[in-house]
Amino acid sequence: DAGVTQSPTHLIKTRGQQVTLRCSPKSGHDTVSWYQQALGQGPQFIFQYYEEEERQRGNFPDRFSGHQFPNYSSELNVNALLLGDSALYLCASSIDPTGSYNEQFFGPGTRLTVL
Amino acid sequence: DAKTTQPNSMESNEEEPVHLPCNHSTISGTDYIHWYRQLPSQGPEYVIHGLTSNVNNRMASLAIAEDRKSSTLILHRATLRDAAVYYCILRDNAGGTSYGKLTFGQGTILTVHP
């Protein structure tokens, strides 16, 4: 089992550009959540996708958008990049988003640097 | 989401027990207590969770106070591999709006000395 995979591992962009990050969930998982982790901080919830729809959203602007595909993989898109978007972006997958025991499995993350 | 309070850092020696405290005085009756940890250069990983009773698994034990306003993650014999940031998280299991969202705080940085 490959677990949660994310691509690319690292990415460097300049202000104003757009970026797309990708995530493949753990086998058998149908729910994908995205988190942003700034240096020295805990991860912050961006949004969650289930059945190809955004199920819940954290306090992030509309520049952050996502998509989930029929095979449950997901993309995170960030438009008009700002310096403050530099962070580690984590993808987590799970089963049954409303269950009491839906352990989330995290990928290794994509390190985004905005210059 | 209810808030948790953890010490910024703790230190331990290898092969000694470690008790990581977490305060959650505003916990509600439907909140589960979850612990995740994040090893250097990795994504967080699940450690353990519980509601009211103490819990044990292969990684750790979770001791929950009777009033549920605090809990302690116990690593019985710390190894160098246990050096990580440990996050105590409350997750509402009342259904409806939580959908599995995890609200991370700053966590506790655990240093393990050889």
C-alpha cells in the first residue's frame, strides 16, 4: 500500500502566479482534506472533498480552490500567489467523513516557496 | 472547535516514560480526544484517540481525567524515533458539521536524549 502520495515534492513560484498541487489518497479512502502548514506552526485546515464536492472549508480566501476526481484523487489550486502562501501543503485521506473513528492519513506534503 | 493547551516543549531520555499533558477545559460531551504526531520532514500521523476511558495501543496510552478537562499521552519507553511534535486535538463527533476536520494547535515539541 503506497499510502498518501503528493506531487510535486517541492515547488518554487513567483508572486502572482498560479499553482496546482496533487494528491492521491490511500487505497480505499474516499475523502481528501488539505492543510497548510507555515514554518513553526501547526497545520491549518483548508478544505475537505467528499464525493467530488467541497464538504467543508476553513478560513481561506477564494484564491484557494480544489477538485476531487472520480478516482478520489484531488488537486489544490492557488491563484495569484502571495509571499505568505509559502508553506508546506499537506493532503490527508480518510474514510467516512462523519465517523467517530476516521483516522486521517497524511502525505509527506508539497513545499511551496513563493518568491 | 474546542481549544487545547499544551506545553511548548518537553525533554526525555531514551527508554524512559514520557507523559505529555493536554488541557481542554471547554471540552463538550461529544468531543473525542485525538493525538497526532509529526516527525521531522513528514506529515502528521495518528497516535491514539479516546472519549472517556483510558486507551492503549501499540504506540502509546491515553489517560483521560474523570472530568475530561485534561488528558495525558503516555509513551512507555521513549526512543529517538519518538522525537516529534505532538498535537492534542478535540474532534466533535456530534455529526453534522465536523466531517473529520482536524484543528491543530502549536503542539509539544518532544526532544529525546540518547
